[in-house]
Amino acid sequence: MEREIHLDPTFKMARQQFDTVADMLEIHDGERDQLILPKRAISISIPIHREDGSITVFQGYRVQHHLALGPTKGGTRFTPSLTLGESAALAVWMSWKCALASLPYGGAKGGVAVDPRSLTSVELQRISRRYMLEMIPFVGPQTDIMGPDLGTNEQIMAWFMDAYSSHSGKSVAEIVTGKPAALGGCAGRREATGRGVTFLVERAFSHMQINPQGRTAIVQGFGNVGSVTACGLAYRTGMKIIGISDQAVAIYNPKGIDVAMADRYAAEHNKSLAGFSGGEVIDPEELLTLPCDVLIPAAIERVITASNAGKLQCRILAEAANGPTTPEADAILDQRREEIFIIPDILCNVGGVVVSYFEWVQDMQNFLWTNTEVVDRLCRILESAFSAVVRRAKERGISHRNSALSIGIERVQAAKRLRGLFP
């Protein structure tokens, strides 16, 4: 299992990023493995009855990176390509992200290797409940709290909660975040990541003393995060969204895309933009390199590579996705530091886990906050993290990514050192 993790390209990328910062922080070799390797990696089989009478066995995973600062926290994704190694990499990034935002969590990630669109509603519920059932020995409100991710949603979190609660003999709302509001979900949780991206893009413009009004943006990935971000930039900041894409299609319109119309279209067409007439259909790879003020990769890992990093024509690169930029691309972008202001992923998309933390706290206290309180607290945490990253980058002459990673890694390292090894 350890070999499977180490050979995964996404985990190799997370390890490479870590080693770069570990060299900078002069962390010795023995301590590096303690900081980067997951505490627990779980692989399970999930057999379900299909509605046609057959039985299919799916593969499920959960990786818990560390518990030095508190329980682990992380999303659960249902995607066909999910692997144990990818889960481990995402758990590691979640650890640095939580530490950067000063949240009392370690990182976790997991899910099922399945395309949820290939399942009926009944089959989706069966696989969701069985996944949680298999995970019950390893998760809990003080051990590991799940949340939604790619391919999952509020309904699946409700099924997770019910499966865990049924086993516990009582309602345990705090076992998951991202639930429906009627079950103890937090106001603004669904919009939290995209809302955070919007805030940080505005903050970057402010830092550069540029008015965002009328500036252009391209959003690669029009799922929950991408669509909320696109609408926020268009209707909150007055920016013009000139490009959007999803798994099926990439659309470009230099005059601006009606993102509210695109959002409604996707909702009515199985979350797909295929057939949307709001612009010209282009090559998805080309979309990333078109001129714009803000480029927002909001889909999957490793889309900014050595082959296209030198071709980016944006002023701000806001990494709404996890791990969208490879280390090789980072080396190129580091030479373009004066041209491109990078909001690294562990800062850019931290809004989701921040509001998940709010939800967990509220469920533990049985006391719900208003949307205004949630947004206010979120913005204060984002402002603090943004300022810390920019300040350290300037003081030490390092990239924003290395600045953000070093803050997160240092905080986890300090916690592990203080707790020591047992026995």
C-alpha cells in the first residue's frame, strides 16, 4: 500500500513540493518522513446490489495524514480515476491548508472510484451508505470529519450522517460537514470555496492597486466552485467572464459570457455545458493560455504544466483547484513572478474548509450562526492568511506557494515536536 502511494504521480508532486520547502526550512531527513507520510491509509471494497439485479464491487479509500492538531478533516469524492495515492496527496495538501488558516485539524481525503452519473439514485444511496458503514471504525467527530468534494453533494453527506447516526444510536450531525441546512448544515457552506476565491482575487487586485471593474477572467471548471466564483466575480466585482469550461466543452466569448445563464443551463442539463450557446466552442487546452486578467483553474490537478506555463497570459493565477500547477510549471512561473501574481491552492480554496470548521463547531455546540456571521468570520480568516503569505514571500524573497506551504508545514512541525513520540 505504501508503494502504491509513493508511485502515484499526484503524491509525487505533493512530495516534491514538500521537499522543496523542507530544504528551505532545513528540516532533517528523519523528520521529513514523519511530516509527509500519512498516519493511516485505508482501502476498502464496496459491494452493492444494482437495480438490474447484479452485484458490482467498487474500490473506496480514506487517507488521514496527521492528528497532531486535532481530528482530520477532508472531502469525499466520487470520481472514476480516484486512487489511494491521489487521496494521500490531497490529504497532505489539506493538512498544510488547515494549518495555514490556523484551524485545529489535520488533513484527510478519500472517496470511491466511481462515476456517480453512471448510477441510479438508488444505487448512489447504496454506495454512499456502504462507504460510510465500512469507514465507521476509522472516523468520528473527534477523529475524522468528512465533507463533500468532486462528485458528492449535500444529499450524499445526509446519507453519510444517517448511516453513522444509525450505527451510533443517536443523531451525530458533526460527523460530516456540507449537510443540508435542515440537518445542521452551515449557512453559506455550498458557496464557501467560490466565495473565498472571489474575496482573494479582489484582495490581490487591491494589493496590486488595480480596480477589478471591467477586468477579464477565465474559469476552467464550471462545477460548484467554478460557477460560484464566476458569478461572484461577475456580479460582485464587475468583472467580465470571457471563458468557462467543464469536462465536456470549453466556451470563449471576448464580449463576456452570461454566467448566470450558463449556471442555469448546466443545472438543467445534468451539470454539463455541452450545447450552451453563449460563446465559441474551443480547445480546452487553448482556454488556459488565452489573454485575461485572472485565470482560475477550478477543476482537477496538474493542468498548468511545463508545456503551457510559459504561455499563460494572465495577471493573476487563482488556484481554486487542488494541485493544478506542477512543480515543473512552478519553476517557470517563478521566473515570471513580476508578471503573474499567484494565489496558491492551499490559500485560494481554503474557504471551503474554513466554513466546514464553522459547521462542525456549530453542530458541537447546537448553536447555529447567521449567514452574515459566517461570511464575516470567513473573510477575517482569509485576510489574515493572505497577509501572512504575502508578507513572508516579500520578507524572504520566495514564491507565494513556498510562503504558504512553509507557514503550514512549520505549524504542523511545531505541533508534532511539542507532542513528541510515544512510547
